[in-house]
Amino acid sequence: MLEDMLLIAFCGLLAIGGFSTFIWEAVTGRIFDMDGLWLTLISLTLAAVFGANIAWMIYNGDLKAILHRSKDHHE
């Protein structure tokens, strides 16, 4: 159970980090440089891969089961 919760937290952190890097690149205008384009491409790919993992856990019902087990464990 702890491993599953750490996996969710790690995936969420990487997905948020990837999206925030994209937003930072767009706001600062560095997205139009070649380096900015590659950083944007890599960060959005990273966010998509790890965000898809969380989306699959939600779709599959695994996230609900993990949270339910965590709630039962604390009571």
C-alpha cells in the first residue's frame, strides 16, 4: 500500500513538474528558441507519460481502492 501511494505521489510530482516547465517556457518566451522547443517537447512527454499512469489508475479503479484501503487502515 505504501508503495502504491509513493508511486502516485511520484507520478503526480513528475506530471506537475512537466506541465509547469511548459508553462514557464511559454510565459518567458523561451519556447521559440530551439532549446526551448526541445525542453518543451521533453517536459510535455514526461508529463504525458506520468499523467497517463495516474489517469489509468483512476480509470481502472485502482486509485479508489488504494485510497479506500488507506482510509480503512487508519481507522
